[in-house]
Amino acid sequence: MRYENRQPPEGINTSQVHPLRQFLQLAISALVLVVVLVVFLQYAGSFMARRVPFSYEQRVMERLDIEMGEAARYPQMSAYLNELAARVSAQLPMPEGMSVVVHYDSEDIFNAFATVGGNLQFYRGLLSRMPNENTLAMVMAHEISHVMHRDPVAALGGGIASTIALLGLTGNAGTGMAGQLMNHAGILTSVQFTRSMEIAADDAALAAINGLYGHVNGASTLFELFSVSRGNDKPRQGQQWLERFISTHPLDEDRIQRISEHAREQQWRSDGELTPLPADFKRWLEAP
């Protein structure tokens, strides 16, 4: 038997592929893997969160003792908003045991939102722009519909799951996002709804408004006000397709059109008499 100590071929340990190309291939593959995993966990987190009993959601918020609104300073406004919420809720197919609490904040912010535990926050900046009760009821019904559909807890659950995934994969989920989710303020501000959630909430809210007033007049005014506040009330050209693609919310003009079409399909009246806000509403808003 004969043995031979052969030399390895020249260049056996040298790749024929440029190192930069290899790096890009690995980086793109890793990025795709991370995105797929995060998206999967976000959907899984949302799915599981929706199955948490609503009563548990309420108890968690009570134990966290997060201060919302200024009911002690503005009892009349808080009482009216909760009374309106009760009337609107009666027109929605709310699950047994589910309820909402409306909190009033005197900051000049043009916004309202729903968060976990059935808590709604309404700001003076929004309420001061309401022309009638019908439009205010549309806002209320929209936010209550988010609670009814369990959107806040689903969005929060998906956000937490994807954040944990990023922490596990990269060791850092971004100090801003991670910090928000790890403190009380983050529970409120990190809840972001998807376009499908917004559309479903709009549809449910419109049905509630029709049930409450016998027509849907005033409902679309809400989105006209939002459009003006964003500076989108003037005709725009060209980039609406891009906005529709990247925005988590439907465009205001699309929502107005959908309300008109949905009301026509359901044969709901759009020309009913508008209900004025309470006589003392302005005084409540101006209270120090």
C-alpha cells in the first residue's frame, strides 16, 4: 500500500464570490427572517390577547392605578360624556360584562382614544370643535367599538410580542419603544390600530348612530373636521395612492365616502335633524 501526501489545490479556501456580496446576502436573509418572525409574533400576540377575559383587562388597569382624565375638576363634563357613552353602548352589541369609562382631559389636543380596560380619553381640544351631539356621538361610538372588538388589548399584545422578539434577536428593541412598553404611559400611548380595525369601528359606530338618532346625519362631519385639522381640506393631487398604501388609517376622504355608501346600502337617512349639545357644554369647556 502506498501513501502520498498531496498538497491541497491552490485557492481551495478562497471563495469565488465577492465578500461584499456574501455579506449582503446574509444581511438580507437575516432581515427577512427577523421581519417574518416579528410579524408572526405580532399576529400571534394579538390573537392570544383577544382571548384574555375583559374582566382581567379591567383588573390589570385598576392595579396599575394609571391616572386618566380630571373627573374631580370637571364633574359635569365627565358625567355628560359617560351618560352619552351609556346611550351609545346600548346601540352596540356589547358582550355581557363589558363596559366603558370616559375620562375628560382639559388639554387642548384634538384627539380621543380608547385603551385597555374599556377606558376612553377625550380631550378639550376635540370637544371644543364638536358642532353637535351627533358628531360627538360618532366619535364616542367609534372608540367604544374599538373596545367592543378588543382592539386595544390586541394591539398592545401584538406590540409586546414583537418587542420581546426584537429584544431576543438583537438585544435591543429601541429604547423609545421598549421604554414605552415598560412603563404606565406606554400602555396608553403604544396602542396603534390597523386600517382594518378602523374600518370595522367606523361601520359599527355608524350603525349605532343610526340606532340612536334614527339617521346618520352629522357622522361624516367628524372626518371633515379631522381633515381640516390635518390641513387636508384642500384638493390634493398625485400622492394619495402612496398615503393609502403606507397609512395605518383610512384617508379622511375615503372614510367620508364609505359612510355615504354604507348609509345608502343600509337605507339609512342622511338628512335627519341634528341634536344640539347641552346648553352648558360651552361653560363646561371654559371651566378653569
